[in-house]
Amino acid sequence: MTRFVRILIWVTLAVVLVVNVASAYVRLAQQGVGCEPWPQCFGQTAPQDAGAVPSEDSPHFYVRALHRFSASLAAVLLLAIAFLGWGQWQRAGPRVAAVVLLALAGGLTWLGVRTPSAAPAVTLGNVVGGMAMLAVLAWLAAWRAERRPDGGGGAKLEKWTGVAFVILIVQVALGALLNARYGAGVCIGLPDCAGTWWPQGTSAGAFDIFRPTNVPIAPDEESRRQAVHMTHRLAGLVAAGALGVVGVAAIRRRNGPRAAAGLLLALLAMQIGLGASMIEAGVPLAAATLHNAVANLLLATTAWLLCRLRTP
């Protein structure tokens, strides 16, 4: 592809990152993350009620405006990438990626009309859809037509990177469900949750993405919220292990994408430290937003690494 199209992909990736992080901030602020007194106040106000137009002296007002502007700009840029790049891509991969990007943009626009919603499926769709768009753009930015799988272990590492990528997607989805269930403040402290490793009386309904989250949160929902929170923590350990192994293996591989692997390990360490400190600090809004931003970068870097685990 031409240098202009590649630059356009990078610009779009940056814009989508802004959209995702701004969306996370707005969603968390509407839900009351960081409210006073924390965490008793959390889950007492529905996003529909908190979603009124904020005053102009509030950061929420400007972040929401940034989100809307960036989302509109991203849609225009995605159309430009598909239009300008289609004739330059001789292989099916980039063309499929362009179609997926446009489909994701359409799906996120449709979900935007239904946001905020009491159904976790809407939050899940917004979070996973936005991050999937970022990952596809990162893959497309790393794509080169002349690459082929090599015979030096690259294909095997590529397969395991794909496995780690899927695990990370599951962890992202659990984080979105945790957000939708107002579960951020139910397990303050490490390593257990309110003195237990797993809440008693938990039902599968906690993981039903079509089961509405009724606000104010009823006391009998506490165990379900704790179950989602602890599952997110445990899945985070699995994801950290998988990404750590892949990152180290990519660095040790001869002629491997060491810069991307190093960035992956640095982001992973940052996310682990941020997650632990965030819980100990009581989940402040700024830290929760940064946690989402690093998750976006982790997913994009893993997608980039997945594409680059091939040699000319």
C-alpha cells in the first residue's frame, strides 16, 4: 500500500484510541465512579439519570464533545481507508479488514443510539466493538504484502500469540461486564474480596449479558457483582501469563519483532501495577480511565505483534 494510506491508517488508529478512552471516561463518570462517599454511593444512580447534559465547567462536558467529534472523524477516515486502499490491496486480508472496520463502525453507531442502557450487552458491544476496531487497524498498519510464514518457529509463535489475543479479548469482555454490573467498588482490597475468595450464593445470572442491571443496586445483587469482579481478576492473571510468555518468546526469537514485544511487556507490567494500585486506592475515575486506555494499547500491540510474526 502507499505511504499515504499507511499514514491514514495510523491517524485513524490514534483517533479511534481517543474515541475509546473518551467513551470509557464518559461511561464511568455517568455511573458515578469516584463518587462520594465511595463505594456506598456507587450503583445508586442510573446512567440514564446521570446522562443529562453536563455543565460547561465540567470535564465531562468537554470529554463528551471530544468523543462525539472523534467518532464522526473516525467514520470519515475509515471510509477513506477503504476507498483509497481497496485497489492497492491485492490480497484478501486487508480487504476483509476494511469491510470488518466498516461493519464495526456501523454496529457501534447503532449501539450508540441505545446507549446508555441497563442491558450489559450494550456496554459489552460498545467496549469490545471499539477495541476490536483498534485491533484491526493495528493489524492493518502492520500488514505487508510480501510476508510469508517462516520455518524458524514463527508460525508456532504466531499461533500462541493468537491464543493470547483471544484470552485478552475475553478479559476485555469481562471488564466491560464488570463495568455494566457496577462491580468496580465491590472488592476493594487485595487479594481476596470482602474476606472471601468466591461469594456464596452466586448464580449464573451474574454473567447473563441480557439480564438488566437495575439501579439502585439491590443488596441481594452483591454476590453476583463480586463474582464478576473476582472472575475478572482471575482471568487477568491468565491473560497476563499468556501475554508474558508470548512477549518473552518474541524477544528471544531471532529477527523477531522485538520492539513490539518489548512494548507489550511494558504495557502488561503497567496494567498489572495499575490494576492493583487502583483497587487499593478505591478505584478513582482517572485511574479507571487510564486502566481502559492501557487495555486498548495492549490489544492493539498484540494485534500488531500477531501480524508481524512473519518474515519477508
